[in-house]
Amino acid sequence: MQNQQTQWRWLISSFLISVFTLVPVIVVLTSLFAPTTSTWSHISSSVLPGYVGNTLLLMVQVALYTTVIGVGTAWLTAATEFPGRRILTWALMLPLAAPAYIVAYVYTDLLDYSGPVQTLIRSLTGLYAGEYYFPEIRSLSGAAFIISLVLYPYVYLLVRVAFIQRSATLYDAARTLGASPFYAFWRIALPAARPALVGGLALVLMETLADYGTVDYFAVPTFSTGIFRTWFSMGDKAAALKLAAVMFSFVVLLIVIEKYNRRPSQAQAIARDGNLQRTQLTGLVAAGATLLCVLPVVLGSLIPGGTLAYFALTTGDPLLGHGFTGFIGNSLQVALSATLAAVIIALVLTYAKRLTDSKAVNLSIQLSTLGYALPGALLAVGLFAPVSQFDRAIATFFDEQFDIQTGLLLTGTVAIVVYAYVVRFLTVAFNSTNSGMEAIPPIYDQAARSLGATPWRVLKSIHLPLMSRSILAAGILVFVDSMRELPATLLLRPFDFETLATRVYKLASDERIAEASTASLLIVVIGLVPVLLLNKLSDKR
């Protein structure tokens, strides 16, 4: 009886958490049935096709670029031996440290007409504007290139593991039977790694869909920029919600595709874990492999990082020394609050799954961890309406019953920003804590319970100490993601509340890239923490 009561408590807890995280999704979906406004009629007939077309075209280009870069580098580092392979294996993950919008600001400054690259070309050739061709960085293709430089490691990480573990036996068997290296890769190894590739692309495309800083700076109209313009420029939150609902259909499509391709295939069922035998490359082939793996690191990490460091040392933020500490303090305040809340909620979901493992709990967990697939702009517009109504209801109640003016408790405060962060990054925390929990043998629980320990004591005395590294990893990942989040912060932050991310956006929007370098460099340095952590964890595995 007591065991059933315990399971019910954890089931109810997981259900309440799913309701807590699904609020923005429910609000966005219900907006489809709201009355049509004149603003929405104008948007749907004029700019909506452009939003859809640009978003699709951006996603297609990013998918193509990240597939080529991610799969190519994954195969070279997993299946071949060439100079620098050991260093490049982890260095290829470094571009993940920098948000796409920061890399976009750097490359725009470098490649614009007045930038050093084109200035050098004109000085060396004597040509003037219009007399030579140079690709336009502030374009849809430029945005796709920048986003791909930052996001290809998602594909690289997942596909490389698939090549090493899932494709090893099949590839070696094909080579033994006389297949050429290219044929064995194209017909055997790559199809076997397809689920990993699709999973990586799903993450890449979700991040592409959520991007605001890059496409806004490059003046590419997508769903994210459309939501901002509808909310701020047109002042129509109802139309912004409808636009977010259309955007949500893209998210659902990506989730369905990823779930479908996660199903076990015949190749995976036949393959066995093993180590892929690397082929030794020599001469020009080895040099070419090294160059192909070095280029993404240089373009995605070294050039942006070096440029930011140079700007920070020579120019830097004019508020450095006094006002800048406020940006750091605000960033730490919301990031640490979101981290603490997300880790605690993730532990509740993890332990609920451990105790019950029922279909209801698993469904609640799937719904609760949907947030990472939701773009920040969508979350913001989905949260604003219910939170505003809640604030008005509380203010009216206290005013009428007690003659107390409560003001706004959540709207326009740090609390709603933290709320959005928790919903968005709960998936990251849960994945880490759940992997740590699954590594603990169930016999530990059975032994402790047989000695009379309560579930809470088992969690406190056994699970938490053994999961300490997983919990730390969850906290670090949520903290770093919160520090760099831009769209949700811009839409929900209190008046005159600046974080490092919004400070970078504000200065870059005014074309003050050199001054934005200080906050940008700090965000990049903080972003290195999870990259190094991922490298350490992958080595352990």
C-alpha cells in the first residue's frame, strides 16, 4: 500500500511538471482557434509565404552544409589515420562554444565591403567597388554558412560514434569481401549510421529554426524575425502567437522525422560493437585529410575567437570596469536560477521513472522534455499571455479583497525569464541525470529498500552521491545554454535588464562589433566548458 502511494506521488509530480512545461505549447496551439485579426490577415497574405520559404531554404542549406562537414570529418577521424588526427578529433567540437550570432557578427566585420578582407583585395588589385565579385555575407546563404560552421559538431559527434560502434563490423566485413573503401563507406557504413545522422540533423535544424541573432543581423526574414516584428513593431501579440503556431508545425515535423528514423534497422541489428580499423593515409592524401579537418576548426573557432580577443584587447566594451559587472551579474542571476530549478526538476523526473517506469510517467517525461525543440521566440510568446493573465488575476484579487497593490509578480520580471529557460533547457538536464541514474544497478535500490530505507533516503544516500558527476554535467550544460540564450531574453526580460547576450546584440545591432567583443569573448570562453566536458565524457565512454 505504501509502495503504491509512493508511486502515485511521483506520478502526480511528473504530471504537474509536464503541465508546467506545456503551458507555452498549449497557448500557442489554442491561438489557432482565436479570432483572426487584421494584422494576421495582412501577414498571412503578404509576408508569411516569405517567412516559410526563407525558413525552409535556410534549413535545407544548413542541412546540406552540416551533413558534408559533419559526416566527412567524422569518417576521416574515425576510419583513417593522418597527421594531427588525435588533436583534431576533439578540436572539431570547438565551434560549439560560440553562439551563431557572435560568429555572424565577427565574419560580417571581416568580410563586409569596409572590412579588412575586401580592403586588402582592393589595395592589392587596384579595383574599385563593382569591378570585382565578392560573395555577400549578409544574405540567406551567408546566414546558412555561419550557422553551419557552428552547428556541424552535432552531426560530427553522433555520426562519429555510429561509425566507430555500429558500422565497424559491417564495414570491415565489406572490405574483407573485396569492396573498395568508398563503396564500403557509401553502401555500408553511411546507411548504418543513418539514425545518428538524422538525429544530429534534427538538432541542427531545431537550432536553425530557433536562431534569431544571425538572421536578424543579416536581414533574412524568417519565423523568428517575424515573431519579433509582429510583437514589437506591429504590437499585435495575437498575430505573433498565430505565427508561432505555424512555426511549431516545423518543430513537430522535425520531431516526427527524428522519432521515425530512430527505429532499429536491419543494419543495426546485425552489427556488433567493435573498433573500426583505421586506414593509414600517406602523402598528399594524408595532407588533404588534415586540411579538410583543420578548415572547420579554423573557420568556426580560431578565426572568430582570435578576432574577438584582438578586439577585446584593443577596443573592448566602454563600460568595462563599472557597468559591465551589472551585465555579468544579471546573466549569472538568471542562469544560476534556471540551472538550479532545471536540475531539481530533472531529478524528480529521473527518480519518478526509476520508481515506477510506467507508461504514464514516460509520457509525462516526453512531454516535459519537449521544450528543447521549441525556439526561444515561440516559448516567449507562448508564456507571455498566460503569465500576464495570472498577474492580472492576482492583482485584482488582492486589490478587491485586501486593498493591496501587488503589481506585476511575474510579467516583466526575472522570474518569467527563468521560467522560459527551465522549459527550454530541462531536456538537457534530464538527459544527463537520467544517464547517471541508469548506470546505477537496480540491486542497490532493492538492498536498501529491504533494509527499510524510504525512497527519499535511497535517493539521498545512494543515488545522489553516485550521480554527482551527471548532476554536475547537467548543471554546467544548462548554465552555459542559459548564459547564451538570446530570443527569449530579449522578449521577456524586465525593462533595462541587460545580460551578456543582450549586451552583445545591442552593440552589434549598432555596428559596434569591436565594443561587443568583450561580452562575446566571455560567452565563448564560458561555452568552452561543455565542449571540454563532452570531450572528456566521450573519452570515458
